[in-house]
Amino acid sequence: MNTRLLHGAMLAIALVGLVAGGVFWWRGAGDTAALAWAVATGPVVAVLAGSIALKLWQRRVGVDAIALVSMSAALVLGEPLAALVVAIMFAGGNVLEDFAMRRAEADLTALTDRTPRLAHRQADETYVDVPVNDVEVDDRLLVRAGEVLPVDGVLLDPQASLDESALTGEPLAVRWKAGDVLRSGSVNAGEAFHLRATARVEASTYAGIVRMVEAAQTEKAPFIRMADRFAILLLPLTLAVAGAAWALSGDPIRGLAVLVVATPCPLILAAPVALIGGVSRAARRGILMKGGAALEAMSEVRTALFDKTGTLTEGGARLVAIRTAPGVDPVDVLGLAASLEQASHHVLAEAVIAAARQRGASLSLPSDIRETRGAGLEGRVDGRLVRAGSRQMVWAEGSLPEWALPGTESETLRIFVSIDGELAALLLMGDALRPEAAATVEALRSAGIRRIGMVTGDDAATAHAIDAVLGLDFVHADCTPEEKVDVVRAEGRLASTMMVGDGINDAPALAAASVGIALGARGATASSQAADVVLLVDSIDRVAEAVVIARRSRGIAMQSVVVGLALSGIGMVAAAFGYLTPIAGALFQEVIDVAVILNALRALSGPRSSESMPVTLARPARSTASN
């Protein structure tokens, strides 16, 4: 039987018994009323006894044993109404916890509930609806407006507009062009388009996310496992206090009141709700934590390590700077070079063209093109002879003027540009720093991260150029994957450490860290599987946000536990001295349970302004489109 239905049934039976007994008592049939109350308590006692027996078989002890003892003692001492009130409070607490957990898991459950079941596969001139499990690589699929992409694939039509909010938390639709790889789980926010499948459903992005969500919902955090062990101490302590109250007063009802006030334990109720609430809130922001254990580990991190390429940087060739001869306009010469590059298939050509368009340069059609493979190309643009490429091709004989001499920039490639035989410009290409990187480092320091460093396989000069901008605490360059693992382990011996990376070569280091964080927006299946946290949006500012969410959620859980246990302790003392009857004690404990659960649910929402992140994080520019 479903656990939630069982809890609801127990509460319903107890409430019906309370009302029936009350009617008999009002009519003067006290014995019949007592019998009705005792009978209504029976199912709760039986179910609870079975649950405790199962836990004992699994060598576990839970604080719900106190509830069984208090209800049994009340029945033995002739207090059936007190026993029934405890039963109602216990069953009601379980129902309240079930509600809170459903609320906390709502965002995680929404991800799994929206999994597509069918795909529209093209067969000759028609479309056939097939189960998504039957979709094969290279199948041509139709994705209609409003549908969820069933598998990863390449866009075949000129453009598509996708709502990726369920994956990344981004509210605006993102526009993609032909040839782009689209991720399953996104929603078609525009017109219907065609997709060529690049992976089967089980290997697609969304299936991996669903698997991680399921793990997040079932894995117990260390904090919650600690609560199970705590029950071993709480149960004998409660029995000792109850026994002392009975012995010193000579009144067994006082001992019963102590047992009632100690039932159930806020530690058991509050901790799972707060931690799962934090996991759910993170999921809304495109941060997928693999369960409460990952969230709790994240809350304890004190050192952050970052890979460079694709993590702190954008992971591709970008125009870093333009140096020009005196009197040459940078935008004009960039426009001429980009016009020429339109005829090239070189990997850098698209970067030059994109940079020209971003700066508003006008492009023309080139003519008389001649390309030297691996060296560059030349041609005529607007009647002018333009060459772009290596120094050997563009300026082999002449000496370099002062403005073109090697500088201190961290460029990885230099593109020489000449116009009508005169050296006009030098395009410095490099791996550009992410626009949000500096703000992320500052936000991490504000969130309590004491040491921030970079571990990269790139050369020291390039790594220290990034360090000069970000102000890191340390840099390890020229590292192999094995050396990255050694650095992570060395830092881990000093403090709890997180490693952030995006590539397959980062997977060992992610697995070695206390918390591994993978940038999963670009794929990197191996790193995503090795990581404890996966960022579904291509922005590292979510790393700082994940730390804030984790610390706040664990803080709320601890706050609920400490306050709840303190109030329970006060109630036990009051009951021991006769200030609380068993019925009043049960009501008092229920107020505590409701309070700690409502407090734990705060983990679902954002912090108040006084608790918010002190740094406004920069967002990278994206192509967005409203539907």
C-alpha cells in the first residue's frame, strides 16, 4: 500500500474514532467512549509496531518507537483518550510531513513527469508515431509546437525557438540555427521543425537528468542518517526521564506525559524537508544536485578549484584584441578581414566573422580568392587586395613594426592582416574569459569560500594571465589529468573542496573532490556522471548560487532541529513536574512539529534581502527570442 495513503487512512480512522467516542461520552456512555477511543488507536499502534519491527530487522532504531511506547502506556494506564490524541498527532505529523515532502519535491517530480513518451518519425512522405525507446540514431523526427524534444539531435531546419526553462531556469526562449545540437527535454516554443537524432533516448540529455533526479529523491543525506543514529540516544533518554518523573512523583501519568511530549522528533521531520527543499530550489535554477548528500557536502565546502578552458573561459577561439597600424580604423580592417574569411572553412574564420558582426562592421562579398591550407588566404574585397593568415604568408620578408611586436596578451594565435601589400592589423585570438567569471569569484568569497584556485592543463603564461584578472589564491598549470587529481586530493586534506570542470579529462578530478561540479550544458557526459552537481545552464555564476542554496538549506534544517528539540525538552520538563497532562503534551508537541516543518519549507524559497547574495552576478549574452 502506498505510504502516503496509509498515513492518510490512519489519520482518518483516528479522527472518526475521536468523534464517535466523543458522541458516546456526551451521551453519558463513558465506558463505550473509552472503548471507541481504544479501538481507533489500535490500527495506528499495529501499523507503527510493524514499521518498528521492520526497522529492527534492518538493524535500525527510529524515534517513532517513543510514539509506540507512549500509546501503549496510555492504553495500559487507562488513558485511551490520551492514547488516541497521540495517535492523531503521530498520524497527522506523518501526513503533514508527506505534504511538505511533496511540496519540496514538486520541481524534481515535474522533471520526471514531463518525460515524452512518443516521437514523430519520418517514414518516406509520412510521419509515424513511435515510442521514444524505438528512436534510433539518424532518424529524422518532427517536433511540433509545444512538444518536448524526445532525444538529442541536430536541427535540420533554418531555425528553432526552444524553451529550456525546465532544464536551465532561463525564462526566455532561446533561438537556434541549422546544424546546432539541441538537447532533449527542451520545449518547442516556436514553429514545428525537423531534428536528426544523434542519440537514443537512454543516452540523451534528458534521460540522464531524470536518472539523476531519481537518485536525488532516494539518497539519504549524512545529516538524515545521523538522525537515525540519534534515535538510539533519544529513546533511552526519554524513557529515563519518564521513569524518573513517575518514580519521584509516584504518578505514572506524569511519566506518560513525558513520553507524549517527546513524540515525534523534529529531527526526523525537519531535516529531510529542508534538504530536499534545497535540492528542489536548486533544480529550478538549473543546478541539479544528486540528492541531499550532495547538498550537505556543498554546504561544507571551503576551497574551490576551477578548470580553465571551457570553465573559467568560453572554451573556443575568440577575438581578444586588435592591434592596428597608425591611422587604420580597427572596425574597418576587421570588416575587410571578416569579408575575406567568409570564403574560408578554417576553424578561426567563424570567430573572426562573429567578432566583426558584433562590432557592427560591414561585410562584403570577396572575389579572386586564393587559400593556402594552414597558412591563410587572400582575395579582393571592395577592390582592395586583402591577405589574412600567418606571418609567413602575409608579412614574410618585412620586419615587424613596433605596434605588431609580441606583447603581454594571453593570445594563443595571431592573425596578420595586410591591405594592398601593407601590414594593417594584427588580430589576437584567444580563449576569452567568461563575462561572469570575476563576479563568480567575488560571490564565492562572500559566501564563505576561503581559497579559490585554478587547475589547468594549459601553459603557465596563459593561466597566470587569467589569474591576473580574477585574483585567485593559487594556480596549477601544465597539469595532466592525474596531476589534477593529486592537486584536488592535496587541497582536500586541508579543507572540504569542490572542483568545477566541463571536459572528459576533468572527470577524475571531479570524482576525487568532496563535491564535483560539472558544466553539463554542453554535454560532457563523463564529467556529468562523475560529478555530484551538474549545471544545466552554461554559466558558472550558478556555482556561487549553489553554495548559497546549500548553506541556507542546511542552516534551516539545523535551525529547525535545534529549536524543535529545545522546545521538546522544555515540554518534557514541564510534563515531568506536572504542568502538562498527556493530552496537553500531545497538542504541544504537534504545535512544535508544525512549526519546524513550516520553517523547513523556507528552503524552497529564496532568501530574504538580508540573506541574499551580496554580488550581482553578470550574465553572458545569449540569443533569446520571445514566442
